[in-house]
Amino acid sequence: MVDRRSPTMLIGFGAFNLAEGAVDHQRLGLHVNETAPDREWSLWDFGFLA
């Protein structure tokens, strides 16, 4: 029988990383790539999350 905890844990880890990354990068402005032009910051942040 397949252990059902593994996929659930992977989904949980992915959801946590997505939520934590969105809060850190979009709301708090942490880890902002300051070498990129201002209009490209969100593209770099979304690329990091992908």
C-alpha cells in the first residue's frame, strides 16, 4: 500500500514555501534584487518563487 503521507507532506512543504516567499518578497520586501531596475523587481521575485 502506498504511504499517503509523502504526497501530503510535499504539498504542505510547497504551500509553505509559496506563502513564506510571497510574504517575505512581496509584503516585507526582503531579498530584493537591488541590481535590477525598479520595474523588474517583481519579475525577479516571481521568478524566484517559480
